[in-house]
Amino acid sequence: MNKTIEVRNPRTGISDHTIVPPSKNQLEQQCLNLRQAQIHWQQIGIVGRIEALQQLKQAVLSQRDRLTEALVQDTGRLSISALEIDSFLSSIDRWCQLAPELLQESEKNTAIPFIKLQQTFVPYSLVGVISPWNFPLLLSTIDTIPALLAGCAVMVKPSEIAPRFIAPLMKAIKTVPDLRDILVFIEGGGETGASLIEYVDLICFTGSVATGRKVGAAAAANFIPAFLELGGKDPAIILSSANLELTTSAILWGSVVNTGQSCLSLERIYVAESIFEQFVDLLVTKAKSLKLAYPTVESGEIGPIIAERQAGIISEHLQDAIAKGAMVRCGGTVEEKDGGWWCYPTVLTQVNHSMKVMTEETFAPIMPIMPFVTVEEAINLANDTIYGLSAAVFAAEESEAIAVARQIDAGAISINDAGLTALIYEGEKNSFKYSGLGGSRMGAASLKRFLRNKAFLAKTNSVADPWWFDS
């Protein structure tokens, strides 16, 4: 019998859900079934695949209440769960609009007049997706939708911390005849994810650097591509010319949305010394206005800490910072309430890079702020990290901000705003340093990751080529 995994409710602390991972033999058989079904999925063409995904969209809409309820139980928050579903449905429409043009074959002449090139592509038969707990639905489908439209079958292994949404989503999937045999969400923990890598042709992983390194190594051993979206310690630089009213509102949202449980959360804030105290005072005032979503999900904006182990990391980072001289301007503690773990929006000053809160991923609604004197100093501080996912720069003039952004080692920089990569999907970006590996999951390049290019080189005349041997 397969070993069950107990799932904790983040609002109550009670294990009120159980999942049963597949055995290795069951997993292997499921993957074989997906490979066989993928042949038909590829053959129905882009028109057939678009029709199937539009049917899925309607099926999800019919399951929306159940899906929302499951996501709330998984994460303990309501508004972001609704936003996840909206983003998922929008991604179906967006990719259905883009895919036909991206999947067009091309034909052209080559440098040799009588040799013609026809460029085509072949989808990877089976794609594996391993996704995290902070946005259970969105991050399990962000790679899945373009992979499906490319013609791949997909197996998704969401986090064992937030798996309740799988059942209503699979119920919707099973109502779509062409989709139900080539898209499967499976329950399981790290062992299941590790086994999945053995049976797929390409793996997409979103999660920590430590686990991402293991996934990358396993993929390399199996000689398959790995696309890794890993951790971040995103910096924000606020120049002296910035509009403080708008900047503090953007920083607050970018730091504490989803309780800071996002790889693109702003986790380090560098402010020009001349406006430092004014910036801090305004940010603290706004941070104090936010409330916990407790005792009900409608009570406030800040949900619980989803993963219990993360609560320990957050406490450790706060205690380390305070012990080394950080000043708590608001918030500053992790609290237990009726079994759930909570953290008020926290502003810290008198911080430096000897503190874990400035160097390690905290994944919390914590805003540590350092002053800088010169722009060069700010850039050096922003780049003093093993991460390079995203960042933000604020200034009166866009050109002033972009001049700084060009010098930051990160894949996407929001200008006079924060967290725009969560909202804007057109911009292609790559992760820098330890924040990831592989092609962009945004923009047109995202779909093309799931295709292998193939070239037909055709001779068009009926005479001997000049380089052939004389006969």
C-alpha cells in the first residue's frame, strides 16, 4: 500500500486532508499512457488543441466555486485565490491567441540557390511539471498551458503542502475528451517528483535553489532539458527624485502581497539617504493600515504563512536581524493564532548584509530598508546576492530609472512599479545567477521551449552538385 501524506490546513494547523502518492510502477504506467495519447493530441493540430483548451476553460468556470474553496483551504487566503483562477483562465485565452502564429512552419531559400530550407518542429512527447505551494494553481499551469498547445502531453506534480485544488481541477479536465488522456495532475511529495524526472522528456520546476539543483542534476543525468525558476531576493532602489507617495504604495504591495510568499516579492529596499526617513515614515504608516485575514478570510489583506516550516525560517531571520542591531519600525514577530502562523507587515531599519534578512530568501511580508549615498553604492548592494530573478527601480524620470536598471543583475526590472512580472507576460526574461536556468517562461519563447526544431534541406534542381565526386 502506498504511504499517505497528511496535509496541514494553514489557518488551523490541523492536518485535515490526506493524499496518496502513486507507486513508482503506477507512475511509470501513467507516463506510458500519456505518451501513447500524445500521438493523437499532436495529430489533431493547433485548431483541435485550442478547441480542447477552450472546453477546459468552460469546465473550470463550472467548477469555479469548488476550485476556489479548495485553493482557500490550501493557502488560507481568498482574494489571491480568485486572482489565481482569473489568471489561469486568461492564460488559456492568451496562449490560444498566440499559438497559431508561433507554430507556423516556414520555408525559405538558402545561401545555395538550389537548396531550399523548410523549418519545422516536433513537440517533446511528455513534459513534467513540478510546482510549489505559494500559488498552487497558477504555478502548476504557467508552463502547462503553452506545453499543451505545443503538442506535448503533460504530467504535473504540485506541492504536497497545497494539493486540495487537484481534485476539482481534474474533474474539469476529465470532461474534455481530447484533454483527459494527455493532462494529469498527480499527488505526491519530493519522492514522487524525483521519480517523475525519470519518465519525462523535459522537466519544468519552480521552487527553492536547493531542490532546483537536485532537479537540474537529475535531468542532466537523464539527458533531458530542465527549465528551473528558483528563489529570489529581489531588491528595490529608490532614487532621491522618486514620487514617495506612489513609491511607498508600490513597495508595500510588491513586498507583502500574498503575505510576501512569492519569488518575485521585494525583499531588500535601498533608499537614497536624503529621503530615507520620509520614505520610512510613510511606508510604516501604510503598512500599519493592513490587517490580517483573521479570524475570517475576509477580515484583512494578509493571509497566513502557508508552509509551517517557513514560519520557522521567518522567525529565525527576524531574530538574527534584531540580535545584530536591526530596529523594528512595525510588525516584527511571527504569531500563532488558533493553530495558524501569521506575520504582520514588518518594516526594519538599521539593517545590513551581515543579516540573513538581507541575504537569504525570507518569503514573508518583511521590508528591510537601507540608506545609500551614491547610486553606485545602491547598485553594488542590489547586486550583492546569489540571486537574480527580478528587481524594481523608482525615479522621477523613466530614463533615470532605466539607467540604473541596466546595471542590476536580474532578469526583469519593474520601473516605477513593483512585481510587474506577475501581471505582464509579454516580456521575455531569463533568471540570473542561482535564480534559475533555461529559457524564458514569459513571451513567445515560452511556448518554443517545448519544441525541438527540425530542418528539411531540399535539393530543387536535377543536376549534379558541384561538390559531388565525379562519376
